[in-house]
Amino acid sequence: MSETLANGHDKKNEGPIFTTHSIYLKDLSFEAPHAPQIFHEEWKPKIDFDLQMASQVLSESEGLYEVVLHVTVGAKLGEKEQEKPAFVIDIQQAGAFTIKNIPEAALKEVLATTCPTMLFPFAREAVSNLATRGGFPQLILPPINFEAMYAHHLAQASANATKETKEETATA
């Protein structure tokens, strides 16, 4: 006989579970190394953007995972030798999620797409607020399609695996 959970669902036949526990700012840094002199320069910035993602298991038995987006945005003014940083923003936006009852491949996809899609608007808002609070014009990061990034990553991994297999076959 199967066990019935408090919510009335049968434990053996429980469907996929996805729950957001918390979304939080894990780390934050704002630097304007040339303020206030930089405010007198013409505002034609070169924007550098870097995005890294990481995930870790917090509790395997509970299906609890942490996903962290590490966003670094820098604005530089000037040309070549005269180039200097206007500001650098470094943010680690994180979330804790329960993800259960899904296959391993689907779990990897959820951690790489669904969770970052939920976190990125918070990071975008923080970047915009920090830039304006630092005395600079508003900086709005464009939306990111994490599903397309994940598909690209899978395609690259597949192409690399195929290339390695061909190289091994050729040397054998």
C-alpha cells in the first residue's frame, strides 16, 4: 500500500516539484576608482559584461539546490592609453530552490535555465540601481535567453565530443 502525503498526493506517484525558497544577494561590489574626476568626461562608455553561473546541492535528500549568477559589469571611458574605468559592478545574485522528481538531464536543464531566468531580473535591477546611485547614467542590461545559452552549450559539448571521437579513431 502506498503512503499518502499531507497534501493528499500519493508519495510514489508524486509529480515534478519546483519551489523557490528564497532569492537573495550573496555578494555585491561597486567601485568608481576615478570619481569624482570621471564625471567631467564625455559619457561614451565601453561596456564590458561577464556572466557566470554555478549551482550546488544544499540537501540531496530534500532536493534543495542553490544557483548563483555572478554578474560583472564595467564601464570604461577614453581611448586606448587614455582609457580608464568609470565603474565596476560585481554582483552574485543567488536563489535556493527545491527541485524533485525529475530526470537528471532535466534537472541540469532546470538549474541552467529556469533558475537563472528567475534570478537575472534581480541582478539587472541591482546593476541599474548601483550605476545611478554611483552618479552615472542608468544602465539597463538586456534580457538573456538562458534556454538558448544552454542549447548552445549542449551543441558545443556534442561537437567537442564528436571531434575527440574522430581524433581517437584516426590515431588508433
